[in-house]
Amino acid sequence: MATAWIRCYSSVKNFGAIQVCEEPGTDLANVTFSTTERSVVIPEGVKYVGISASADFHYKVGGSTVTAATTDLKVSSSNAPYFVGVSPGQYIAFIAAA
């Protein structure tokens, strides 16, 4: 079993050519997964999430029935945090990398 930690952000700051999510963020409930599992719903006001995980994973963002598959984008756990643009009401599904 692997664990994903998700931090939500509502704004970014520009530092020259670099955009950085502005802390403090708000943490969502952790997601424990091996087969496909999804996060709790992304709350109002959130535009970006930062994801860290204890193992490599594939993910997919979508509605309440979203599922992840090993054909979805693979992310290495060493690339943490991994940032994704999201919309309120969406979910993030995870599955362990094959």
C-alpha cells in the first residue's frame, strides 16, 4: 500500500519567470492506495494541488466516478511535490505504478 498526501492552494506568486504556489496550503485527507482509490472532493477556491506519495503512482483528475489506470500519467515519488491544476468539485484518483 502507498500513501498520497495532497495540499490545496488557491493562489500563486510570480518570482520572475517562476510561479510558486502560495503557502499556507490546506491539506486534504491522505489517500491510501494500491488499486484505484480517489481523494475527497476538491473544495471551493482551490486552483492547484501539490501531491507527494510514498511510491510511484499513476493519477487521473475527474468527477465523482473517476478511476485511475496504469495507462494514465505516471509520476515518480521522487518528483515531489508534483503540482496539478484542478477545479472545485473534482477528485484525484491514484493507482500504484506497475
